Amino acid sequence: MMLIADSGSTSTGWCSVGREGKRRYFTTPGINPYQQKTDEISGGLQKKLSEQEFVDPPEKVFFYGSGCLFRSPRERVGKALAVFFPEADIEVHSDLLGAARALFGNERGIAVVLGTGTSAGVCHSGMITQTSVSLGYVLGDPASGAFLGKELLRHYLEGSLPGHLAEALKDEYRPEPAEILEKVYTGPYPNRYLASFVPFLGKRKGDPFVRSMVESALCRLFEQYIRKLPGDHLGWVGSVAWMFRGMVRELSARYGYADPLILQDPLVRLVDYHLAEYS
């Protein structure tokens, strides 16, 4: 049996594939090894994974996750997974590689992950060959869910959010300044908290202020990440890319990338990729 996971900071999608190719999908909480230790990762997975009734123990586990670009965080995730699958051959890769394989298979292209966080890189032959700098939600991640949530709350707290949007935000979230600051600076998973405000923007993407804010963030992403990478075949993965896919297509064309593929969730195509590789 094969087990494949695509993990962001907010949620993790899994697919188990049996010997006859039957697929079963389930979700667990998100994982970010920069915010969680090995025991915290395994603890977060314990309840959901223990509920799964696998016909056979997984022989191969492919895990693609945010924060897994470098060796040390990959090892933390691998050790956490080994608690549940001690006999399996476990591979931990970045969510960017997962996006690239889902978007392009073994072809060449520029893959962009735009969800709670942001990353971009060039792929060829099923591997990442070049990346843009990825600094996380504090120092970087332009146009990500955390970035857009941060911008929305900044305008709200500074009093520069238009009145109709400020009133709507109060009605939907009832955000108190002290509570916002506490959750951002001392609460667990502040990036998830910031990204939780993105649906508010998504429901109002036709509003001139919202459109301008999101478009400005996307332009920053193109200038700082995407345009520095060689190639003209562009693809996107992630909840934020999907939510604002109209703007993403429009700006992609403006920057010279025609007809980009945009996936809300790469997991189905990732499973297809691995089944093709091991058939």
C-alpha cells in the first residue's frame, strides 16, 4: 500500500492507495516543522491516523509539506511519521515539489504554491532545480494567506480600512485590538490565525479596495519571486491562488505567462504521478 500526503500549515490531505489501486482520502491537521517539534507533530497526527483502518500497512509514504525544503525540518517530520509507520519507506519533500509534480509531472515549468504561505521554483524531470528565496510569513510570503490577513488587520487597526469593510469585519469576526495583538504575537500558529481572514477578502474580491490590496500583493509576488525564475510555463497550487484565480490569470497574462494551470488541491494529481511512476 502507498500513502501520499500534501500538507500545508493549516491542513494535511492524505490518500491511501491499495494494491488494486483503490483510493481513500482523509485529512489531518496541518504541519509546519518550523513551529512544531517532532513530538508535537506526532501528537497532532495521533487521533486522526489511529482512526484510519488500513487494510495493509503502508510500504511507501510520500509526504509533501510546507517548511520541508531543508534537511533538518524534513528529518523532524520523517521521525514523527515513523512513529506510525515504522516499517515503511518514508520520503519527506517540500510542498513546492509536490505542487511541481502535480502541475507538470516530469515536464519543465515554474510552480507557485500560494496558500497560507508562499513558495516558487523551477521544476524539471520531477525535481526542483531552482527556487526563489522563501522567508516565511514574518519576513516574506507575499500574497499568501498570512500576508493578506496581516494587511487586512493592519488597515483595520490603523483606521485606514474603508468604513463599510471595517463594519463588515466587526460583524463577522468581532476582532478586538488586544485580542488581535495577543494572537499574532503570543498565540500558537499566528500564520493560521492571519490566514483565517482571507475568506472575508474572497467574498469581497470585487470591492475596489480589496481588489487593489490583493492585486498589489500579487504584483509583489511576481516581482520578488516569479520573474526571477527562468521559463514561461507557469502553474499555481493552493487555496489563495484558487480563491483569487481570476486575478491570478489576469496578472499572469500581464506578466507574460499565458494560460496558467491553477489547482485548488494537488493531491489527486500527485497520486496520479506516483501511480504512473510505480506502475
